[in-house]
Amino acid sequence: MTEMVSHWISEGNIKSIENGGAYEVLEEEVYRFIETYRLEGRAFKEGIDDQTMIGRLLEEITDLKKQKYTSPLH
């Protein structure tokens, strides 16, 4: 887990403050990262254009319909 967080810090995905050779990450930065990571590849990812957003929404709708019709409860 530590290696993964270190990788995210080095990639600039999580902002950190260096303090005597150790890195500190603010709590709100962790929440921002989690929210961004959760939306990765989804329609509402920050910074995507409208056309991409609409395409992703259509894909999500198609996937939800497939789940509905393949559900054992249907």
C-alpha cells in the first residue's frame, strides 16, 4: 500500500508536503483523490468534453440495461 501511495505522489496524483524526508498528505487531498479515482472512466470525470460525457453516459445506460435483463430477479 505504501508503494502505491508513493507512486501516486510521484505521479502528482496526490499532492503532498515534504517534511524532513517524509511526505505528509492533507486529509482533504486524500478525499479529493478518492473522488477523482472513483470517477475515472465515468461520465462525470472532471475535465472531459460534452461529447465524451454523453458517450460514457450512453455506455453506462447500456450496461445497466444488460444488468437488468440478465438479473435472476428479472
